[in-house]
Amino acid sequence: MGKTIAIVNQKGGAGKTTTATNLAKTLAVNNNKVLLVDLDPLSSLATRYHIESQSLYSLADCMEGRTSLGQCIQPSGTEGFAIALGNHNLIGFEIIAMHQENRESILALQIDDLKTRYDYVLIDTPSSLGLLTMNALVAADEVLIPIKCDYTIFDGMAELLRTIDDVSYCLNAKLKIMGFLVTHVNPQLRSTAVNLKEIRTCYGESVLHTLIPDSDDLEDSFHELATELEVRS
């Protein structure tokens, strides 16, 4: 049975999509079968990673009940790494699903049917704590929280942690925090050491050892992250 990890932070610019895609690729290179669920309506994964859609259906069709998640999945171009692409049509999901029963569990039910096929299911989420993110949290076993290493490190964090607690208490008892991943780390800035110290003081052992640099060369960092997460598993 695979592990489902939701990558969540309602703040934009924290590195959710970068984390989701690079981690998915790295886990696949490490001989895991990985599914990335692109739940962000504003995501540009298709163009950003040169993925040409080979499916008649998008994730919006799945979330709105027109098809199954399995029919939205396609190859990413990396062996062992499949993706269910979202698009801007997901924006309408929260309105359409507003009066549905079990609307927070739609994605969980879809993923449960597929979890035996994958070692990891990663869910990229939008920059909000709306119904799409709630679906990710209800579907997940664990939450990975990217934190941008700048002066905004704690902005909105109390609300996010309270939401995770609420979901764990009311909707998904297995949900737990996998860790806090510090991103956009620039060791040349004097503020970096201060910010890292504050993060580690606040969240302790929940802060992952791996740091994601503020650069375009991320391969080594995500190999380190994949190894750390596999050890924690």
C-alpha cells in the first residue's frame, strides 16, 4: 500500500510545485512508482515540464464526478513517474461541490482505488485552505509543509496547523505532519541563519535536515530529501 503525501502551504511562493515535481522525479529515479496529483488550478506543470496531455480527461473531470482518477493519469516522461494533470477548470470545483455530501473526501475515495499501484502519491495543492486543499488533507497519510526561508516564515502557519489538526480530528484520523521543508535557502544572506534558528526553535525535530537552496540546481538537494523521507517512512 502506497503512502500519500500532501504538499501544503496556503502561501504562494513557498515552493510547493517545485517540491512536488522534483521529489516525484527523484523518488521515481530511486525505483519507486510515483503518482503526482496536480490539484492546483493555477499550476503550469504541463508547459513547465513539457508534458503533452495524452488523456481525454483532466483532474477537474475526476473531482466533478465525470470520470475516475485512473482515466486522468498519464506518463510524465520519467520512468515510474505518472501524473494526473489539473487545469484552470478546477477553479469551479468548490462551487459545484458546495452542496455535495462528503465533498471533502472525493479525492480520498479516488486515490484509495489506486494506492496499491504506487509507492508514493504526492498531491500538489493550491495556495489556499479551500475545498481542494481539504480534499488533499483528507486523502493524505502525511503532510509535507514547505517554508520559504525569509521574513514571512510564520505568516499563516498557525491557521494551517489548526486546519491540519481539525482535519485529523474530524475527517482523517491517520493524518500527521511528515515535516517542515525549508526552501529558498540562501546562505549568503545574514538573515538566513536567523530564520533557520527560529524555524528549528519553533518546530524542533519536525524540521527536515534537508535544505532546498535558492538556485536552479536542485538535483542533489532533492536526492537528499528523498533519502530522508524514505528513512522516515
